[in-house]
Amino acid sequence: MSDAKNGTQGANGSAHANGSANGVNPEKDLAAANLPGRRGQGGEEIRVQRGMFGANNGGDTSGYGGLVRSVRLPGPATRPYGGWFDEVADELEGALEEQGLLPENAIEKTVVDRDELTFHIEREHLVRVARVLRDDPALRFELCTGVSGVHYPNDKGRELHAVYHLRSITHNRLIRLEASAPDGDPRIPSLVSVYPTNDWHERETYDFFGIVFDGHPALTRIMMPDDWQGHPQRKDYPLGGIPVEYKGAQIPAPDQRRSYS
């Protein structure tokens, strides 16, 4: 196999296509050949992670403590989006205009990433947009398969994200909606009035992430006890735990174990 096919230069293969030989971080260098899933405008960097798991107290025992990686969100895509994505975007924007709502006021950005289409919606317009997507004959996203919570502590002003997966059985299409809220005001409108099956999913997301879904008929915990403090899947939730007795040895709780330098 030739050096060119291997992505190397010279007999010793010292200069790799990913730029590692000259100290280039391929996720910092947007021209790097091995940057996965190329994103519009390079995306938005929200954090620089060091080590394999982002441990900052010397507890990274993976052997990759020197790894430096950018954590970035996909940036907005530009037209044409490709395939049926343009048809859906055109129809959605046209339907919103017919209702007197400017699309740019409701849709924060449209992202095409890894062959998937996501509309980032301003939370105050989420219910209206979802109803249009469900009822418009050219769209007909009749099914919401649930809502997933995400917590980005470094995404300032929009730390909490709710991601909805919508499927059109009529047109055999799948898209996502995404709405965000800040830690200080973790409220996003409930979609139960549009998609009743979201009842349980919104309760689970509230339980684990603390997102308050305004208008939900019975927003209570679904997994954790009613008096549980905090929301366990947030990134700032302490590991906690209890010490374990094992063959005469005491194994401390995760947040009390020794760190490694």
C-alpha cells in the first residue's frame, strides 16, 4: 500500500494527514482531513476537554490524560440542505408565515449534521411550531417518539436542552426539534397538548434534568423518590454514593476516592 493511500508522507510516515506530527489538534484545525462530520461554519465551541473523560482533579487513569478535544455544537447549515430537507424547511417556514409568525423569530437555526435535520426553536414558539409540523398536510409529523434532556454546563444562557424526535408516518421522514433554557429559568412549554405520548417522557426529563415543562398536566418525578434532592443526569450532579464493604476492604464512595496525578 502506498504512502499516499496511508495518508502519510515519506518512507517513515512521519507527517500524517491528521496533522498529529506537527502538533495540530485536528478538531481545532477545521481543514484537517480526519475531522468527523463536517459542520457548517465549524460549529460552536462550548468547551475544551482535556483527558479522556474530562476529569480535572487528577483522576484520569485512562492513559489519555494529555488528550485535548474541542466540544462543539453544530453550526447552522446553509441552503441547499439537500434531499427532502429543503422541502420540509420551505413548507414549515411558509406555514409559519401564513399564521403571521416570521420564521426567523421562531427558528433560531436550522442544522444539517451527519445527514440529520434539526430545527432549533425559540422556546416560546415551540408549541406553535410543533402543531404546524403535525397538522400541515405537506409535513404531517404525526408522532413524537419522546423528548431527551441534555445538560451543557458551559453553553452559557442555554445550559439545558430538550430534544424532540418527530416522525412522519405519512411521508416516512424523521426530524428533530431542539429548544433550550438557561439554568436560572429552566422552563420549556409542554408538548403534551400536541403529542399526548410526551406525558411520561417530559416527566422523566424533568426528573433527571430539572427542566420544568410548563403546562404539563402532572409534572412529578417518575424514577426518583418524590423527596429526592437534585437531578441525577445533570453534569454538575455529584457522584456521591455510599462506601462498600468488600472482602474486608472498605471501598469509598466515588467522590471520596483518591486521585491520580
